[in-house]
Amino acid sequence: MPLTPHTEKHFTASDTVRDLVIGMADGLTVPFALAAGLSGAVAASRVVVVAGVAEIAAGAIAMGLGGYLAARGDADHYRSERAREHYEVRELAHREEDEVVQIFSHYGLDRAACTPILAHFRTDPDAWVDFMMRFELGLEQPEPGRALRSALTIGGAYVVGGLVPLLPYMLIGGLSRALPVSVICTLVALGLFGAAKARFTGIGMGRGALQTMLVGGIASAAAFLLARWIGG
């Protein structure tokens, strides 16, 4: 009986999903809280829209820049640690061999079992450094262009998320009518976003939607009440 080829499917875009989560979650909650808070303090929808658009622009730039600097920091840290590992493999080989044996000891292998692995590492320093970076330090090499991609992803997600609570104020006349529509649109968007995130991360879509709506709703309500309290 022929064997059916086994294909493993793993989710490999965790960094992108993390950036989307950061940008979208803040984009859905912060502009909504600002718009809702202003709804009780001003009389014209235009003021809410102008302030909301300005906040979205500033927030997207700030969040994107933060994502860029964080990704650049990860890349610089990886390069620094890799240079240090190259030095240790070259100058402190015996100590590094002991560390390799210690790592494999957690998997039930003693030094005798590690002998062929150590022999190979002595002839291939780059592979040795790759092993130490991953299994000793827990560091993975950052993807090329990660910093710029992170900035664009976070900033773009913030803009998309921020427009959701703001659109009702652009399309509906009267703040008292726009506010409940904004609340409903924001909660629905949070639920859809949570379900989509859950689909990619492997948890239940209903659970992911509920968690995102709950967290986003609490954050939005807290910001709204604080804005109303300060404004009042």
C-alpha cells in the first residue's frame, strides 16, 4: 500500500500578525475613545473628524516608527550576539563544546553521543554559531527588510483600524446619532479582527473574537470615561 506523503502546515507569519495586532488594536480603540470623548464636549461633527484624522496620522507615524526602531534593535542585537559567538567559537572552543553538550543533555544525550556533532562543528564554525544562536540564546536571524515591513504594517493597520470608528462621524450628521453607530462598528470590527487573528494563530475563532471584543471594549470604555471625566 503506497504511503501518502505527509505535509506539515505551520504558521510562519507570526511577526506580521503581531504587527497587525498592534496596529489594528490601537487603531480601533484610540481614535474611537478620542471621537467618543469629543462627542460630549463639542457640538460639530467636523471638529471630531478633524481631530480624529489628525490623531490617526500622528498615531500611525508614531506606531510605525516604533515598530521600525524595535525591528532595527532586534537586528542590531542579533548581529552583536552573533559576532560574540564567532569570537567564542574561535577563541574559547572548549567552553563552547561544553555548552553544546549541556544543551544536548536536556535531550538525554551524553558527551560520547555528542562527539560526532562536535567534530562537525569544529569543521563548520558557521553551523556551530547558528546552533548556539538558536539553542543557547534563543535568537533567530531577522528577515531582510523586516524593519521597514514592520513599520508599514503597523502604520497601515493603525490607519485602517482608526477609520472604522471615525467613518460614522464623517457620514452621519449629528454627534448623538454618530456615536452609537461608531460603537457598534468598532465592536463588530474588533470581533471580525479577533476571529481573523484566531484563524491564523490556531485558536477558536469564536474565542478569539470574544477576547478581542472584550479587551478592546474595556480599553475603549476606560478611555472614553476618562476623556469624558477630564472634559467634564
